[in-house]
Amino acid sequence: MDTNTRQFIEHVERDATRNYPFTEAHQDRLETGPGYPWDEVRLDEMDLQSAQDLMLSENLRVQGDYSVVVTDPQWIQHLTVGDWWRTTAYPTHADRLLAGEATTDS
């Protein structure tokens, strides 16, 4: 994942974090919460109870909002409002875009 990242990602900035650092109180709230609907249905297509459970579960977890600028719009053209996916985070040593490498013209 680290190699060639700069060919796809021009810039990433963390805009916000929530529930960080994760505490025992957060864990206790998660363990007594509704669980997590892992069926990967779009949020706008879920039944009301599943959507509410998803939102509650998400609001209890460590969260971060990021602004991501890609080197070419085609890398994200398949994304639409309401898309979501499971994710996790790992330490990375991704290479960065070098001066003069950004090409957003198609």
C-alpha cells in the first residue's frame, strides 16, 4: 500500500477526530450498544432500525474526518452520497507526491 501512493493521492489532511483517545468508558458503551449491522447495505437503503443502530454504533467508535485530494477525479468517480465501507487504520510510510508530479488534467 505504501509504494506508489503519490500517484493516486495528492494530499490528505485530518479535519477532526472524535472519541479519541478511546477509553474504558467508550468500550463499556460499545459493549452495551446495539452492535453493528455488517450487511453493507447503503445507509439510505437500510430499514430505519438498522440505520439508527449503525449511526449509534458509529458514534461510539473512534472516528476521524479527512479531506483527500486525488491526482485524478477518475479514482473517486464511482463514489456516491450514501456509500460507506468498513475500514481500519494502520501505521503507514506511504510515499508522498513529489513536486511537479500532480496531474489533474485529463
